[in-house]
Amino acid sequence: MLVAPSILSADFGKLADEVEAICNSGCDLVHVDVMDGHFVPNLTIGPVVVSAVAKVATKPLDIHLMVENNSFFVDLFASLNPRYISFHIEEEKHPHRLIEKIRSLGIKPAIVLNPHTPPEAIEFLISELDMILLMSVNPGFGGQKFIPSVIEKAKRLKSLIEKYNPNCLIEVDGGVNDKNISLLKEAGVDIVVAGSYVFNHTKGYEYAISSLKR
Ligand code: DX5
Ligand code: ZN
């Protein structure tokens, strides 16, 4: 299991130290939640802060857009050389076009599904994607409760992926912890995002990350 800590739960007063610390604690990606106050009822960080993160990160960035104008935000972050940019299917009229744009910028395109969106909604896009992110909470905030129906969704998505594009990865985001990690693994999930579980763990980041990989 690959682990992508979400810096939303980091201490923003010492963000550079926090990013360095997770990168030195065995994480695989640095998950960056970009929220615009419109698509979700929260507002987070833009390219100025994310470029400071990119400067100190020794692991690739995984940028999760929760915004209304996806194409505009892709342009804002493209020069920071993230590994993935993911956008919500619920907010995109022309997902195929946007996937091509992200790939043309040298970034791996990914699509995010909200808890209510079935995997079949993106059946004919799977062959174009490097990753699909399943939300296991309603997007907008860290520290929410895991929605268990994502397990069945991941299994259904896995069989679509086997049919259309076996190289496409499944990522799950929201409420991930040491209790649900084995169910996620069994369901075929490749990467988990974990915010509050990693950053609030009493035994530290390294222990928290390795407990999700075990
Ligand atoms: C929620 C974000 C998540 C969030 C995860 O909208 O996409 O990445 O930070 O936080 P936890 O792991 O605390 O649910
Ligand atoms: Zn996220």
C-alpha cells in the first residue's frame, strides 16, 4: 500500500518542516488539497504556498483539486511539476479534454469520485487515466468519518480497471486509519490518503505511515 499524507492536517505555521518530516518518514506522495470555497465549503491553498511545499518535498506531489474551474487551476499548478493532478468528475463538462490537457503538460491525470458517484460514470474514461481517486468522506475537511460504501465501490471499480486499463491505480481519500486499511487493501486499493491519522498520531509520523503499509 502506498501512503499519501494530506498536508491539510499539518501545522501550517511550520509547513516546510512538516513536509520535510513526512517525506523523511516513509511516505510515497505528498497529497495537496486545493479548495476554492465554491465546489466545497472550505478554502485552502494556492500556487504560492504549494510552490513552497514543492521546494522542500522530496516525494512527488499529488494535487487534489476541489474547485469549480478545473482547467484554470491546472494552469496554476502545472509548472510545479506534480506527479498527479486529480479533478472531480461532478464538476467537469469536458473531462476527456481536460485529461488530454493534463497529460500534454507532462502530468499524470486522475479523476475523483464523490461518495455518491458510481464508478460506471467514468467507465469510458478509465483507459485514459493513471489513477482514480475515490472519496470516502464528503470533500472539504480533514478529520471526518470514513464512509464504508467506498469498499464495494472500489471492488466494482477494480473490475472495470481490469477490463479497460490494468495499470490505472485506485486511491482512497478520507477517514483512512489502521482499522479500515485492510478492507481497503482487500478491495484492490493501491494508494491511501491519510491526513488526521498521520498528523495526529501519538507515536509520530513514521509509526503512523508504516502502520498503514503493514
Ligand atoms: C478532504 C480531503 C482529504 C482530507 C483527508 O476533502 O480531500 O485529503 O484532508 O483527511 P483525513 O484523512 O483526516 O480524513
Ligand atoms: Zn484530498
